Amino acid sequence: QHRKSPPTCAFLPRHQKRLSFPNTLPILDKLCGGLNVGKIIELCGPSNSGKTRICSQLAQDCLNAGHQCAYISPRRSPPYMSTSLTSHHPGTFYELLSTLNYLLGQRFSLVIVDGMQSLVQSVLGAGNYKGQALLTELKSVMIELSRTSLVVCTNGIVSDGQGEHVPALGRTWSTLPSARIMVLVVGGERVCWRNAGERYGISLQSDGQIIMKPLV
């Protein structure tokens, strides 16, 4: 019997509770249906669209409230981030997987993986027959990590061959996020939205902060 493919951004059954620190991004909170422990939030868009700024502001909110945040990225942490941030800089997919396994069981309120696409795509090429199995293993580790943390990751976009842009990393990955927020530059303005919902403008401030507001 033919089985239907799971819907994009399917909500996986997880215990969820409200984050215990306030955040300065109420619109993002609204778009995600709450920034809760137990969720995996994906920020999806091209380079320089504001994804890293959003991650950084969430991390700073977490640290300002006296909680622990782990920031994982192949790049250096943003210069405006607090020195109390726990940061890891894996250079390969296997280092990323090792880092996430290391974090399991530790008490981080927030875990951010910024630059997921650049680390994962290296194992998804045609020459790596284990690519999908490795991606499935990564998904399992992230789900386990989300049992005690809010997990936020960033992903890029690719062309679907029909003039549209879709999230990178394919169908196997697409069922992981609890919520996927598109962050794009449209008509010279940074905007974000979820599914086909209302769009919000993103303003980048010189001090590293961002402001989200409804488009008029």
C-alpha cells in the first residue's frame, strides 16, 4: 500500500513548555507559535538576509536572563555577542554531529546551529551513498536535543527548477522543523513570514539588534 509522504514542517510529538526567559522578538514568537523547549525552529533564506542576526538576538536574550546558550557555527560568532556564550565551530558534518552529541544531557535553554546547509551538503552529494542515512542520524540527534532545549537552526535556499526557491537539504530534512520561517530580501527590504501568512519587515540596527514589524 502506497504511503503518503509526511507534510512539510510536520509537528513532531514532543513535550513542550514555555521558555523561562523573555525574548525581544515577539513577532518571531508569534510566527513560531511560541518559542518553546521541545521545538526545532528553522530560519531559511539566502546569505545576508538577517538569519544570523535573529539567532544572535535570541542568544543574547537567553544570556541576559542568566541562562545557558550553545551557539554552533562553522564561522566565528558575531562580534557583538557576549563572551559568556558557549560557542563551537565545527568544520565538517562529522564534527557537527560530534558537537551535538556532546551537548546531549547538558542543560542549555537554547541551542543554535547557524550555517547548517554548509556543513550538511558535503555528505549529500551523489558520491556519498550514506548521505541520507547520515542526515537521518542528524535529525535523530536534534530531536533528542530538543527534549530539553529550544533548537534554532538556519538553512539556505535552492532553486526548484521552476523559477521558485525552496529550502535546501531536501525532503528528508523538510519534515524536521516544528516551524520554518522564511527570511528573504524582497524589493530591497528584508522580510520574514511563515507559510503563506502575513509578512513582517526586518530592520538591522547598528548595535547588532533587529526590529521586526508588520509591513504596511
